[in-house]
Amino acid sequence: MSQIDAMRAGVPSPYANQPAVRRSTRLAGSAGIALGSVFAACSAGLVVAGLVDRQYLIVVCVVALLPGILALSLLTASRRILRGEINGTTRAMTMLVTASGLVLMGTVGAVIEGPWPAKILMVALTIGTFTTAALVNRADRALKGQ
């Protein structure tokens, strides 16, 4: 099986059963699922905040779509990583690049203007996003046999 065939959806990597590769895919998949769950919780929290204050309901719900979409995409890609698919790492990296830019902008805003709990939460979310990206990158290299 060539690398091109392994890039298709649903096709596991030929290296997926090696112990070192399985370890790295488990770490990356678990980190992606954890980060996706955090993004889903952020999205749900924004929707609940919009329901409490009905004046801003539409604006808050539209803003809540972004972490919700990121969460669903990251959760789906992380499941593919756990199965040993190279396609999953590619999709996860796309979502993580997008998320890292948005989270970094949110962190800068929270550090400049936010209360202490927001500062701590956003710095932790930034560290988690970049750590997950590093783990997914390592899993991608392992699944490609590098």
C-alpha cells in the first residue's frame, strides 16, 4: 500500500500497528478528544449565556457556532487518529491551526482586559491547543513512517 492510498479516508496507515506509533496515536487522539470536549463546553456555555440574557441571544449563538464547529471537527478527526488513519492527522492539524489563531487572539484579549479567571482559563487553553498540535504532528510523522 502506498502513502497515497493511506491518505484516503478510512484507510489505516501501514505503520499503525507498531507499538511506538500506537502510543503516539493514542496520545494525540486522547489530547484531541479532550480539547474538542473543552471547545464543546465553551460553545455550550456561550449558548446558555445567550439564553440567560435574551437581548444578545442571536449574537451569542452565532459566536458559539465557531467553537462548536471546531469541537465537532476535532472530535471526528481525533477518532480517525485513534484508528491510525493519516487522514485524521491532516484534518486535526487543519482544525488546530485555525483554533490556535483564535485561541491566541482570545488569550491576548483576556490578558489585557479580562478578569483573573478568564486569564487563567485562556492561558491554559492556549497551552492545551499548542500541546495537542505538537502531539498530532508527532503522530502524523509516526503514521507516515518518518
